[in-house]
Amino acid sequence: MVQADFKEKRQYRRLDLRLPLEYYKTDMGRPGVTRTMTVNVSTGGVYFETTCENIKTGDILALEVGVPPGDARFPMHGKFATTGKVVRTEKIHNPATQNQPAFTSLGVASKFQEGFKLTL
């Protein structure tokens, strides 16, 4: 049996959740809101893709993540809001499909900077 020498570097476990996300750069204000979907979420941050190209490492984002209604074990729904600092960006080349031409998007990893404010 081969033993892997892989050591997880992340502090928090990621959950592959596609949740609605609204964000804007805090230096641009609320009129610059962009809507997208999360790729994954953890207690410490969020990763998402966007077609906006003006985000860079170090930017502070206002984030609002939608929480859909759950089952009886987790009936809460609404949105949680927080701020996040961009810790990494990466260009993602999306190939052409039958319905869409090729395009480039930006993957954004953002670390939460404060606690969540839940709005129902």
C-alpha cells in the first residue's frame, strides 16, 4: 500500500456549495454589486468565479450569501453578510460550448474578516 505524504494546509473544511452570492468592492460602494454563485464555502472563507476582472489580491469585498430554505433539521433561510479579504485570484479559461463562445473568468478566494450578520 502506498502512503501519501499529503498534509492538508487549510484551517477549515470546504463544502462544495453553490449558493447565490452578491459582492462589491468596499472602495466602490453598493452600486457596484455583482451577482454570481459560490463554488465552495468554509467557516473561514468563500471561493467563487466571476467575469469581473477588476478584483485583485488584498481587495476587501462586502459579501452577501443566500441560504436557501432547508428541511426540518435546518429550517432557517435568508442571507448572511460579512466582509472578506481577497487572498488569491486565478484566471480560468472556459472553452467554447455549443451554446456559448469561449470566455475567461476569474476565480476568487476570499477570507472572511468578521462575523456573519444573518438577515431573514
